[in-house]
Amino acid sequence: MTTGRSGRTVRDLRRGNRSAVLQQLYFGGPLSRQELGPATGLSSGSVSNVVGELVADGLLEEAGVVDSDGGRPRTLLRVAPGSAHMIGIDVGETRVRVELFDLTLTELARTELPLQPRGCYDVGPIVDHISSGIATVLERAGIGPERLLGVGVGVPGIVDRDAPGGTVVHGQTIGWDAVPLEALLRATGAVPPEVPYIIDNGARTLGQAEMWFGAGRGARDAVVVLFGSGVGASLITDGSPDDATTGGAPLEWGHLTVQVRGRRCRCGALGCLEAYTGAESLLAQWAERGGGGETAPIVSPTAAAENAVEDAVARDEEDALAALLAAAGDGDKVALDLLEETAEYLGAGLSDVINLFQPERILIGGWAGLMLGPHILTAVREHAMRYSLRHPAARVTIDMGSLGPDAVTVGAATLPLAAFFAAGGRRTPPEPAAEAPGWQTSLQTRGGPTAAGA
């Protein structure tokens, strides 16, 4: 293989040229061959060769013609939607959502599998949900698993992709202690061995989706907040979809200490931001204060919080949060005070992000964020500005994400897509993952300081 002075081989150069053309057409197309040259910086000969290869591979197709100034009409090119497919999976706090997309991220099929209260984070049932969900969406769309570029999975917790034997998840708040999730998924046989699983933090996949297709487009530095039962965020620096940038570093922002010796968090520590702003804690606080129809006397704050969490999860958090917001809309003082406190804690937490990272945009997403945003966003902005330094506060905007409740699954599906772009539009087989014989697939479920890994 010929190697240039820079150390890059001819194969590297060809892969880079293919990647440049694919990404330019994906994010900026349709375009003609003549337009692709200036857009990618490639010569007309290189563009012609690369386009010929990609058309032969079935990745590009014609998208009509346009008149040129005094010359022959120019043929437009675009990425062929049906040339490949991806699956995105959101392992959320109330359900597992599985969606099948074509190459342009148009949804072809979906399924949602609810998680059972209190036992929802047992590893075995979640792996079963993912496996059956993959089979369901493929069957509904009439697509074979061999046509997949990959399966992207967004999960809570810290993700170690470099672990021996495949990706491992450390989810302290959900009782996952070094769970070999990739090996467990591979053992189900839901997809062929050549189809990769790419697992990442859910806040990171949300961030990638918003940066590629949502309210983050055009921003260089941003923080995207995932606000659900718990709270997380991803940090994007020098982000650009044209560079196939990932969703940035995940931040365990929800476990920032905002109150010394404060409320007990799911992670086991005291005073975490999540213990004051996560939907699970928000509902617990509402019940503690006698909201939501709770009239029984509170024996102790700890016991009340535990009982309230049980009740909230059992009723379904989304319905319970909707009830809290309805009460606030009706002027219920307990609900209104709680939302105001939540807005202040969120604003204070965002001020730390603003002072530390000085982003130009902060975007709020996640199912709880989407529900709460219309009610508290203005107050969150005011508190964030009040607690921040003036200079970084002057350059940041705080807004809602624009992709809705499917943002995590869309972002998860971009994980194999980004790898596909990086490989120049060629499928890259996964590294062989070791089996996980005898792994305990029914781990301890949520707990306080006794949860696994706490």
C-alpha cells in the first residue's frame, strides 16, 4: 500500500474523499457534481471518481436536474434513503423505545415496551425488550437484519466502550455495576455478528441528535440537558455535523452537589441536583408536601420520600407529572411553589455549566424537560443569569430542544451512521465481544446508598 509523506495511505485518502462527499450530500444536498467540488475542496476528477463509486455502491441516486447558466442542465445527487438502515434504542426510565430508520433517518417502524415499576432496571428484562423490539420493527418494515448498519443504544450511566469483551455500563443510580451490555445483547442473536451494537450515554445521544438536526445546528459550543426521572447533560465543543461530531462528552451534571447534607439522591449521595430537579424526586417532594391527593401524615422525611417515590413510579411518572402541572395551572400553591423551587435549582445548576464551559447554547430535552419547559423555562433563564458571571451569561441562550420525545432514539441511530460516514460509506464489522456466561441478569434494582456501585 502506497504511503504519502503525511503517513496516509491511498486507501485513507479514498476513504476521506468518500466521507467528504457523503456528508456534504447528507447535510447539504441535493447537489450537482459541479457544486460538490467547491463544497468539499476536491478536484473535479476526484469528485467524479468518488461519485461513481458511491453510485455503484447504491449509496447515491439522482434527484432531478437543474438548469445551469448557459450550459447543459446539471444532474442533482442525493443520498439514497433505502440503501441502508439503522436502529435507535432509548433505554429510558419508563419504557424502552425502539425505532427503525432508513439512511436519511426517516422513521420506518417503532415499538415501545413499558418497564415495570421498581423492577424496571433488571438487566435481563431490558435485554429481552431490546431483542424483541429489534425483531418487531424489522418485521413491521419487512427488512432483514443483515441490511442494518448497526444498532445504537442510549442508556443511563457511564459507558465504557474500551472494556475487554465489549461495552460495559456503570449505572450507579439504577443499580448497574459494570454490566457487560454489549455481550449480553450479542448473545441474544437479534442481529447478525457483522452488525455492530454501539452503546452510549442517553444524554450524549440526545446531544448528537440536537446538534445534527435540531436546535443545536450551527452552534460551536453547547450543552444539551436530558431531563427525565433523573438529570444528565452532554457537552459539545467545536461541534459540527459536517465533521460527523458525536454528541460530546457526557456530564454527570445531575450529581453536582447543590445542597450540602441535602436530600438523598438515587446515587446514594446527599444534595445532588437530581435530588431536587429530577421528575422522580419532584413527585416525591409533591407528595411529601401533601400534593397529589396525599393526605396521610408524614412520619419522617426519609420514609415519606421513599413512599412517595414508590407511589409515583407505580402510577407512571409521566401521568403524575402531568397532574402536578395541572394543579399548578389551577393555582395550587403547593405545586406552584415546588415548580418555582425546581426552576431555581435548575437555574443554579445551569449557572455552574455556564461559568465552567461558557457555551453559546443550552438546550433542554428529555420527556420531563419537554413537559416542564413551557411552565418554568422563563424562570430557569432568570435564575441562571442571576447565579452566573456576567460575561459568559451574556453570550449564552437557554432554549428547549426541538426534536421532541424521539430525540434520544434519533441520536442513538446516528451512532452507527457516524461510524459509517467515518468509514467512507463502508460497513465496518464490530470487534468480537466476549460472551458473558453466568452473568447475573437480574441485578439489584433501584436503591439508595445500598444500590450496586454506590
